[in-house]
Amino acid sequence: MFEDRKGGTGDRIASRTGAAIRTGAAAAMVVAAGLIAAPSSGAEQPGEHGHDRGHGWGKPPAPTIERDVFGTLEDGTEVEIYTLTNSLGMEVTVLTYGGILQSINVPDRWGNLDNVTLGFDNLDDYVENNDPYFGAITGRYANRIADGTFTLDGVEYELAVNDPPNHLHGGEVGFDKRIWEPTDTFEERDRAGIALSYTSPHGEEGYPGELDTTVTYTLTNQNEIQIDYHATTDAPTVANLTNHAYFNLAGEGSGSIEGHRLKLNASHYTPVSETLIPTGEIAPVAGTPLDFRTPTAIGDRIRDDHQQLRYGLGYDHNFVLDRNGDGLELAARLHDPRSGRTLSVHTTEPGIQFYSGNFLDGTLVGTGGKSYRQGDGLALETQHFPDSPNQDEFPSTVLRPGEVYETTTIYQFSPRKRGR
């Protein structure tokens, strides 16, 4: 099913920091402001956490990847789970069903490991109950397309209306419900990872063109999860991929994220209508509850009397990132004062959707056996803007034959910091 090999792949993955299709358009729309460049690619060599695994006395263990069976679908298809572990003991699990990030175990300020992403401990719940898209790859088009229609080269395409009256996250059976094929795994001195591939046939969920997609997850010794997206098509289409992980840096099931402090490098956002479709306006965040240019507790203004918060029942908005160019740049930083954990999000994308878990209602039970209620987790979805196929002023999401859709996002966790 896949080829295990050591060496080579990591260099290829590390070089995948090219811009998403026409990301530069976003920079022209707003003035870039004070971004922090992505961390360097140099490997840190942790020594104090090391122990011997056959690599020499006193040397840290090399990153590893292990495979197991997570469950079986009704048609007999096995769903595999891959466990990536770095030299610091951080552990990430990935499912072949939906390409789901099932767990992310990272240390707090005292070195205690906790799972900081929401999800389930069994396959049945992912198949039957994952309406929140916990940890899944969403596509072909992440986020919403108005009325489930768009026109490309004079042809109108009709998509599934699975979030009436709109199309959401690729339709009834989007990428989050597909089996992804492991096409490569790798273990290297400072990283381990897995490449997952899926070919979406022409007409699937109404989209034109066959889309060949590969998503590569890499766990580094700097406590980073690097996600590389790569896609090509044989006919003009639209593409917008992201991961829909929900984070609670105090640990999943530990309660509300309203005490988390969030900073977004975005001085503008795209206001939405009552159906959460962008109006087409690029509006300043200044003077609104959507201003996270300085670190702000999520709960400070989430109940303010503001139309945008009423529409979303909280935060469910696309923020226009203040970008300096086409490469990896800091988009968001999230900090939990209780655990001391910080999540920094770097991306090549022009936007990020901040969703405060408004529709979690206590009916779903997570991996730790606790029910998830409103605000028990939040998503930071790097992306092109919602409804871009119908919004000429937004950065284009059109992908044509001969072009390559290529984006990168990095989730960097501290207290262990890259390059320090």
C-alpha cells in the first residue's frame, strides 16, 4: 500500500513552502503589518530529554512512525492509525479515514503530556457523528459556497447543499469521509511523517475535473506539525483545502477555551450574512469584537452585542492575514495560561477561519470520556476565503491543468520552541 523509506522525503517536504494559488492577491488588498517570519528550518538537538534506543548512549531517540488498525468500515475496509513520535516524546496520531488528526499529545510547562485536540476514540463515532469535522481534511472546497453553485469559464456547476442554503466543506461526502491511501512514510533524524493521497473523480459532489491530492503530515523535533497540501487537476476546477482540528490547550475535555488568549495577524476580515456567506466586503477589525491584533482572551468579547457575533453565535469568521509575501508567515498565536502551552500557526495561505466551537452542544463524547459543549474547543483553519468562486475580488481558488495547488501550514507547540 505504501513504501517505507528513510531519507529524501523530508528534504522534499521541507521545501514545500510555495504559495497557494495567487496568495499574493491578499497582500495587495490590505497593508501588511508587523508579521513575524516563520521559524528557521534548522534542527534543534534536544539532549536533556534523551535516552538510549540503540542510537548511542545519551543520544535522544530518533522520531518514529508506527501503524495499527483503528477499525473496520461496514464494507470491510480497514482504517489504519499512524502514530508519529518525536525525540521529545510529543505524539500525533493520524487516521486514513478523512486524513484525520485524531490526537496531539504535547507537554505543558511541567512536562506533562495531554491530548490538545478534540476527537473520538473509535471509528463509529467518526463515521456517524463527526458533523463538527474533528481533525479532518476538508475539501474539495473548505468552508462555504453560497447556494451550492458557482460559475467557471461560463459553465454553472451545482454542488450539494449540505448546510442549507449553502455548500459546506466539500459536500455530503467530502474529503473528510474518504479513505486516504498512505503513499509514503519516513523516519529521519529530526522528523517523521506520512503522505496520504486521494483522487477525487470528475463530478464528485458536483465538482469538475479529476483532482489528485496528497496531504503530508510531518512531526518535527521542534514540536511542529507541518501539513503540506498538493493537488493537480485534468480540467479547470476550484480547490481550497484545510485541516479542521479543534484545539484546547488545557487538554481536550477540560472545559471552555474562553480563557485562552488569541492573537491574529489580521487587520481585516470578511463580514458575513446571516447564512455565514461573505458579503464581499473586506472590513477593518478595528473597533469591533473581532480585533485580535493584540492577545485577547476569547471570552472577553464573545458575548458583545455585535451583529457578526449574533450571526455566528460567536466567532465563525474568515480573517484576512496581513502578509508580507508568499511564504510561510505567522498567522495566529494561541496561549493557555493554565497549562503554559502556546500554539503558533504559520501558513502560506491568505486567510484563517477562527471558529469558537459554537455548535458543540454536549451530545458528543470525546477521547477522554467527557462531553463537548459550546466553546470546549476552537478551530484555526488556514484557507482561501469562503465563497471565493463567487467573489471576484477575493484571491482566486481556480486551479487549471498544468498548475499545482501547493500550500503549507505549521502548528508549532511550546513550551519547547523551534530554534531555542
